[in-house]
Amino acid sequence: MTSKLHIETRGVPGLPNLHSHAFQRAMAGLTERRGSASDSFWTWREQMYRFVERLTPDDLEAIAAYAYMEMLEAGFTWVAEFHYLHHQPDGRPYDNVAEMSERIVAAAEEIGIGLTLLPVLYRQSGFGGKPPSDAQRRFLNDRDSYARLMETKVPGGRIGIAPHSLRAVTLDDLKWAAATWRGQPAHIHVSEQTREVEDCLAAHGRRPIDLLMDTVEVDRHWCLVHATHADAGERARIATAQAVVGLCPITEANLGDGLFDVPDFLSQGGRFGVGSDSNVRISVADELRTLEYGQRLVHRQRNVLGDANRSTGRRLFDAALAGGRQAVGAAANDLVTIDRSDFRDDTILDHWIFSADNKAVESVRRNGLTLVQEGRHRNRDRIVARYRKTLAAFS
């Protein structure tokens, strides 16, 4: 199905969500309190570490199902799950090393969302082989255990690699993973924070994206998540490689990451998609609106990411659809119906993105099944009840 609107049905293809940490949905609203020091991604990360210490497989499945339900209700119909919560709280593997991965698969199947599972390879806590901390013990795998994770079955979906970041894997591990699973989706966090850029320069004498692209062959199978602080030369290399930049505007704003230079990247033929990342808010419309509004604030102009031939909403949606499909390695058979019969053509998208938000999503169909009707997932009551019971154990 193309992205051209069908006027009679007011339908568009569902958007791929190219970056999610499902378990973090249960943290939403719990980190909005300033500490004694300046708050940043790094202080938020410490709170996240404390949160994951208690999560069980049942907890993860309940939280993921709730997040995936919200994604469908918001117009996301496929999700790339960047999954790094692998082991027991003390760091020991479960009897089934893929226990937590299989819970992600089960949640996606229950909800009916398409899934690209991205088991994360995590080996160290910083550049130069810095040993991992106790707070990271649930994330760690050697090559053998990681290879076993990559055998996880994803019915109707895809599996790909996810070296967590250049600070969390050695360059040799990065090369090994890229070569072993060449041709499959490959996602990595890169250049999200200025400190990451500074630490990479200190350790390797190169900026993160340059180091990544000098180490492995980055091509159209790769998704560079965030890339916030890529410089002009790095942006040009990404565009030439036809890789996708995975932008997560709501999370990047929530964490104070900064803004990727989207106009410059698009002028070079760059490709992007959007992801809900920390899932502090799940909304197709809000991700795309935040992306455009961030650029308006920087450039002090309107319709920065529009062009002469399409409305801004249309261009944002088309670009995120194409980049998202490339990054997740799949195109779903789906239809999202927008509830505004008084609008036509691109105005439907503009209304959804810039005005109506999630409430404009009337129905969602995947593979011939209606999963969302009148804005509600068909199993919403049961999924919400289980989610609330899970959260109650953390209060």
C-alpha cells in the first residue's frame, strides 16, 4: 500500500515505530523531579537502572503489551524493540537465556503489532573497556549468549542486531556482530549526548559516527538512533550510505538531548524515521509535530520541513513512513483510519499531526483484522487491568 491518502476511507498506512524500550513506559512521570545537581540524560539513566532492578518476566510482558496497545491506538503498526533487559536481577541468565526476549514477542503477538526484535549487545560501561557496573548486570552478554538470543523466533516479524552504543561494545565486538548478521536490521545508539562525543574523541580521536563508519560497513540496513550531535561531515556520510537516522523527538526533548539538523540532512537526500524510545508519551502525531516544532524554534520559521509540492504534515509522514519501513525491514499490510470526514487530501494528515493527536485515530486494521475500533484496542480492558496490577506492585 502506498502512502497516498484514500479520500473515501480517510486511511493511511500505519507508521513504523523504529525505536522503543517498552519497559520504560512504566517509568513515565516518575522522573520529573529535579535533583540537587543539574539533571541530564545521565542522571535520568541512574533512575532507570534502579527501576529495572525489580522487573520480572511477567512484569515485562504486561508493560510491553500495554505500550504496544497504546502504539496501535496512536497509529504505530510496527515496532522495533531495542531490547536490553535480558537477565535476572543478580545478572544470572534465566534457564532460558531468551526468556525476556520471548516475553516481548508474546506481548507483540497478543496486541497484534508487527515486531522487529533487536536484542542488545552490551559488554562494557564506557569507552576503552571500562568494566560494567552492577546496575548494568542484567544487560550483559558474551558472544555465545548473544548468538543464542539471536535465535529467538519472531513469527511474522524480523530480528536484527543492536550493539547498544560505541561506549557499550568493543570495536571488535561491533565488527563481529555486523559481519555475523550482515543484511539483517542493525540499530545502534550514537551521538545522543555531547559527553558521548567528547569521550569518543578522547578515546579514539574520532567523532562517534565517523568511528562507527570507519569500523563497519554502514549501509541501508543500519539505523543510527538519535545522531543528535552529528556534524555536517557525519550527516553527509550517513546520507551517502543510505542509512536511516532514528529520531525520537519526544524523548530527546524530555531528556534535553538537543536537536538533529533535519533540514541539512534532508537536503542531502538523508532518510529518517521516528521512534517513541522511552515511551514517556506514545503518539505518532506528537512525534512528528515535535520534530517540526523543534526545527521552527531553532530556525525561527514556519513549515521548516515542508516543501513546495506537499503540505508539511504530508512530507513528515511520507519521510517517516519510508525511513521507518527501511529501518524495521518490513512493510505492514495495514490501514489507519482518521476520523475527520470534513477534511480531504493532505489536510487530513495536517489536522491529525498538528491539531487532533491520538483522538483522531478511529480504527486500525492489520492483516485483515480490526485491532482498534473507535480509538480503543479490542482487548483494552484486559490489558489495562493487568498493567495496573503490575504497577501496583511497584508503589
